[in-house]
Amino acid sequence: MSFFITLICLAVIAKSEFSLFSSMFWFKLGTNGMIYYFISDYKHKEFYYFQNLGVSRTLLWTSTAVIDAMFFLGSCLLIYLYR
Amino acid sequence: MIHTLEADGIDLSFSGRKILSDIYIKCETGKITGLLGRNGQGKSCLMQVIYGSLSVKSKSVRVDGSYIPDAYKRSDLLVYMPQFNFVPGALKLERIFRDLEVEFSAFTRQFPIYNQFFQSSISSLSGGQRRLVELYLIVMTKSHFAMLDEPFSHLSPIQIDQMKELIIDEKRNKGFLVTDHMYRHITEISDNIYVLVNGKVHLTSSLEDIENLGYAYLSK
């Protein structure tokens, strides 16, 4: 879901030639917050699986957020350089 | 070497109602510790507090005397099977057994029917089959202690007997804290039994103690 939203944001950013970057950035941040909320609620039982592997919720969320942010910002940078 | 898991100083309230207040519980490797209590007495909460997944005002959880605030970060010390399905449904059995470093061939020697499910996702199994896999994994995972919350729910009588034998066999390697409303299974396999009543745990020494604490009429 997050990947799909990132692709939409990147398409809008590329199409608008960065004039909508700020809006897409906040849109992406907002949807990430919603995804965090819904997964924490609907998938909370499954966190026990990862905890039994020694992976805490914090580590899961942090690593996911960092990878997602790197992909989003990295793609933005590439679009900016090759526009 | 015998390892000990101790929990005390736990204070848990919900909306002003005290759930846990006077707790001392001790598990040892090589032993099965049973935890009994009526619905709503806080058995699952106690396990979650020990595991660290439920925050409380105060608690002291120790393994071999060392304070462990978040036991869930130490799967080498403690693993936990909650009373609901916890393995993500999309994962295949192959992946799950590999993640938890449990031998699938040993599992199928005991439960041959699962041979055909090696490449299947766990969500494709029936409720009982899925529960058995989860229970087997937690029992067999390399850890000093395992907490089992209602391990026998959804299992057939034959499967319950097989799992009881497995737990008894595996206690050579770890300590178990087990709770289930199928209390006769608990009394059968446990070396020690605690009964949780009104937020306090009572270590029992006989079946009469369990009766006197108002949990069950075992003589009937």
C-alpha cells in the first residue's frame, strides 16, 4: 500500500515538475500515519510472531519507515536530477 | 544448569479496577508451571506483563536474578504463545519453521499429515491445524522459557495428548508457564500450580488447595 502511494506521489511530483512536492510530501507523511494506525490496530496479533523472533515493534516500524523514506526521497532526487 | 524466571511487584489496573497487585511467580527450567484462574482474573495480562508487551506502572521480571524489562526483545530467554493465532497468515510453513529454527522433518515425523503443507501458507490450514503448528513452534523454539496461553484450545483430544507428551519431553530444555481452562490437563502435566484470585497468586500444594481457592471442583 505504501509503495503504491509512493508511486502515485512520484508520478504527481514528476508531472508537476516539483511544484507539488511539498503537498505530496505531506500527503505521503499523512498516509504513512494512517497506515501505521490501521496496521497497529488490525495486525496487532501478528507482532507476537516477530517478537518471538526477537524483533521488537519499534525495530520493525523504524526499519520500515527508514526504507520507505529512503525510497521516496531517493526517487524524488532521481526525478529532480533527470527531469 | 537450572535457569529461573521470576516476576513480582506487578501493579496493573484498568479504569480504576485492580487486576494484578500481589504477584510472585517463579518458573524453572525442567519444570512446568501451571497458572489457573477464572475468566477476567488477569492470567493473559500477567503473561503479557512478564513478556513486556503490556506496560504497567511497576514490575520486576528477572531471569537468573537479572532484571529483564522487555523480555520480548530476548527470544533466547522467553517466547510466548498468545491465546489467538499470531503467525501472519501469508507466511508459508517452510518460511515459518526456518525463521524460528525448528526442524520441519521432526514435526512431520510426529504429525505426518503436515507433509503436504510444507509449501502452503499457514492461513490455508484449518483452525486446529494452525493452532497445532503455532504451539509446536513455541514449544520447540530454542529459548530458556516458554509461556503458553490456552495451548489446548482448538486441538483434538489425540493432539492434546501428543502435545502434552511433547511439552513434558521438552521441559528437559526449558521451563514452561502454561494456562488453560482445560485445567485437568494443566494439573496433569504441571510440577507447580499457581491460582490467580482477585489479583493475587497463590501457590498450591494439592488439588484441595485449588478447590478451596474456588477455581474448580476437582473431586467431582
